[in-house]
Amino acid sequence: MSPLDEVIAANGAYTRPLYTVITVLYHGWIPFDELVRRSAAPRRSVEELLDALGDDLDRDGDRVQLRRDSTGYAKYLVRRLADPFGRLLESHDEDYATLARLIDDVPPPLAALDHVQATPETVLRRGLWLDTHFDLARTRLLFLGDHDLTSFAIRELHPWPAGITVVDVDDRLLAYIDEHSGGSITTLHADLRFGLPRSVTGQADLVFSDPPYTPEGMGLFASRAVQALAEPVLGRIVLAYGYSARHPELGRQVQRELLSLGLTFEAILPEFNRYYGAQAIGSAADLYVCQPTAQARKAGKRGTGIYTHGPQSVETGGTPASLLNRLSELADGARPRGADWSSPITSRTPVALDLTADPGPWLLRALLAVNAPRVALLVPNSHPDLADAAAQEALARLVDAKYRLRYLRSTPDNTHAVVVAEAAAAPSAAGTVLAKAHGKLGNVWREALIEASGGTLTKNEARERIGDHPDLAHRLIDLPRHRVATLLAALAR
């Protein structure tokens, strides 16, 4: 048996990805990354196959091909598999071009959030699949995370859907979607570990998500999807998930997690999604179509370790006691709490919060959630809100009606910092809104104006001053950061 046949035999019955590698190499030069993506074979499997080709393989930097004089490979070549979306994709050239431009300019992926960018073709394919399987004119569609901009594919293909909402932890992405959607896509902020925005809970008919590919991450996002559905049994949850064929146990763990939530697998479309990256799983992922059963359950709060990389990865340990002790000292001996803004934190004494795993947005949300005379918050020294004087000033200005901030860099050690927030002395309407971040904004804003007027304004007069603001049905804690700033500016006026 030749080295090539040994590699192929080691992969068992499912050899099509390796045959695809040989077929693509047979037709000429191709970058290695594109070879993985085209074949959907795990990177390691592709590397083993290339090694087995020996002298029949030409290399030029990261490009590879079969030598032009190579023989004996005809039996490995495969025809192009039938693609039910092939002609549909070809008939949407303009939509593809629009999506490609939008994806090119999307904020860079964050490894700490397991971002891996889907290709424009994948995003268009998702949109076409959703549009051909669901009545989007009557379906309220919720995206739990959407760095891939699949929401824009729906907008391009179906100009009048019943409603598109994107919930994401990345404020950069939410600002980008707001800027380019013209208000046709509703955006809200949430870290799903701490709950869904109240205004989307029990409101969706269909939920789409490409979650972190850990059992913890998939389980969390799927349980929040159940929570978001208006009628779970009548709704559907569509998830992207991939694992390496070399490690099927990882796939079993995730599928078991989904089954334990009371979900059935209505369909699994293999290798539906392609990515720029994620080569360990062949730069590909399946599409899971799940229907909740009557026993589908909604999970409560979960631990912060749901990702595969960074300070929020599954393997990450706790914060060292020495750091927490110093944090406690800066909060007059208060016992440090973990990150959580699912409900208000009100205290007459100082509060200490451990935000060492903060990917960026937690610091602002914690300042909105806590009402205390002093708050000490432990964050990474590299936190984006502490990156430079301009970033520090921007955060301070955003919350100055509620807190005065001090930044203690390299405290307690050279990789951490402590932000100390002292309650603002002078009450104001903006301060009232900031202090009631978990209340429905329309009600809170109205009450703040009445309170600031000393009771001279009536409810109707306060409503008239507020006007028809688009975020009145939401909570301040759920708004993207840029809209928090815009709202506070409007309140000041």
C-alpha cells in the first residue's frame, strides 16, 4: 500500500474530503488555507496527505499543486458535488458583492470571543436557506451574535421581514450594524452568560446563532435561544457547529448538551458553513436545525468559561487571592463579587467586582448595574477603556452623572488595574437614568424629568419632551454603548 493509500485508509469510509484535496491540487496552484477551506478536511489531515504525496507535490511558499507530470491519480478525482444552492448563488451576484463589501469592513475578529469570519458565500447561503425554508414576512428573526453579518443577508434577500434583531456582546459590531442597516435591524447588547435583554425574551419565532464551539458555549447559546422563542415548540433554532472528524467525541459532547436541553435535530446539513480560519475543523461547520420539544428547558446563569481562547476559556482558573485581597482593600473591605449585571446591585456600602475576564464591555455594564457610594473594579491592564487617556476620558464622561472615576494602572500587579468609582454628589436627570439602568427606558426617562423638575412637570409634559425615541421600549443596560452615549446627550438637551 502506498503512503497516500495508507493516509486515505486511515480516514475510514468518509474519504471525500481527502479526494477533494487531491482533485483541487490536480487542477493547479492553490494556497494552503484555501485548500483546507475547499475540502473541509482538518488541517492535520491535509498536512498528512500532502506529506504522503512526496515528490509529486510542488510547493511555492504557501501554495501547493500536483506536479504536471504526475500520473496515477485519476482514481482519486471527484466530480463536483451537486449543490442545491449553486444556481441560486449565481443569480445573486449583486447581493454577494454587497455582503462581501460589508464583511471586508466589519470590525476585526476577537480571538477572546472565538470570532472566526464566515465567507461571504456562506453568509449568502445562510440567507438563502433561511428565506427558502421560513416565511420571513411573518417570522421574527433573532440573531444571538452576528459577527458574520448573516442579518444583512436576510435584509438583502427579503426587504420586508417581520423583524430582525441582533444581540451581541461586541459593542463595535453593534455600532457597525447600526451604521450600515439604516435602522432596519434592531441591535441590543448582552453577554448571554448574564441573560437575554428583556425586550427580546419570549418574542422570537426563529433564532440563528454561530456560538462558541465548546459544549458550554453551545449549551448556553441554545438555552438562551429557547428562552427567546415566543412558542418554543412552534419555533426553530438554527445553529452552526463544527468539530474535527479526528475527534468525534467533541461532537458527541455538544450534541448530548443540545439533546439534554430538550432539542430535537430536525436536520444537520454537513459542511454548510466555510470560514477564514478554524483549520483544525477544516474551516467548516455543519448547520443544525433544531426544534424544541415540550420539555425544552431554559438554563439559568452559567460560568464565564465558554470560549476556547483567552481569559474566558473553559480551562481558565480563578483570580488569585492576592489580587482579590487588594481589590477588597480599595473597597473598604468589601468581599469581591464576580461579574454579573443581570439585575441591579444596590448597596449602602462599597462594592468590589472582579472583572478580570472582561472582554471589553463588562466595565461599563457593571458601572451601570451597581448603585453604591464606591465601587472598585478589577480589570486587565490592557482593557480597552484604559488603553490611553482618550479612552479613559470617554468612559468617565459617559458615567460622570453617576460616578467619578479614578484609574489605578498596574494595580495590584503589572497585568491588572483597578477602576475606583465614587458616587457623584449632585443629582441630575441623567444620573437618575444611569442609576435605573434595568428599568424600561420610557418609564425611567419620564420619571427622571419629573424628578429633576421638582414635580412641576406632568407625565404628559415629560412624554412630550422625550418625544418618539426609538429605544424607549428597551432598558439602558441592554443598549449598545454608542446608543447609551447618544441617549444621555439627548437627555441633557
